[in-house]
Amino acid sequence: MRLRTLGGSSSRAVAGATGALLREERYHLLHAGEWLERLAAGPARDRLAAALTAALPLAAGLFEPLPGEDALLADGTLPAPLSAQRDRWRDQLLADLAPHGLAGLVEAADLEPAAPGGRQGRHSDEWPAVWDEMTRLYRDDPGASW
């Protein structure tokens, strides 16, 4: 959702960076869709539902208001407010989960980002381990490029 939006940024650097990322994201979305089909139809369905129930409110934090967002919107760097992006994300979740009978999880979730959240340093207890994993390659080889 955010990458597609940023593809329309007035900033050539921002818009230009989205192309390769969108191609990579497409692969991950296909993979996730295959897993969703397997898990939603199998014995792990209850665990999938519990995981979505726990994760959806946290994921909404991606759409937490951004400091300086009004200025970024005014000059076109940010083509759409994060709140509008969150609404489109919610609609996509509903569309993706409805065929599996899981749309009710989205409807029941509190998708209003808590403020202040991650942008202000407020994270879940699980965050340090996630951050460590996400930044491991950079720490192992800061000069790497791919």
C-alpha cells in the first residue's frame, strides 16, 4: 500500500526507489497468499486467526501519523495521508481475508495506530528481536550492496 502510494511522489528519488521494491514486494505477496490459503483451510486455522488478531493492531502502526506529514503532503513528497493509506490497507485486508472467512478479524480489530507509537520509540516487547534480525546483514557487512 505504502510503496504504491510513494510511487506517485513528487520526489524523483522517492518515486524512483519504489520500482525495485514493488517487484520484490510482489513476490512476497504471492508467497504470503499461498500460505494464507494453506493455513486458512488447514488445521492451523485457529492459530492463524489468533496471530492475525494479535498482529493487525500492531501492523496499523505503520500508518501512525508522521511528524511533518502536512508539509510532505503539501509539496507532494507524500502523495496521500497515512490515514488514507491505512484505509486502503484495511480494504485490501478485507478483500484478501474474506474468501477465507476471516474478514471479521479485520472488522473487529482496532486499526487506529496508538499514539505515540514506534516513531516515538514505543514498541512491543518483541521489537528488539525483530529489529536485531532485520538489521543483522547490515551489521555483518555494512558495505554490502545487492
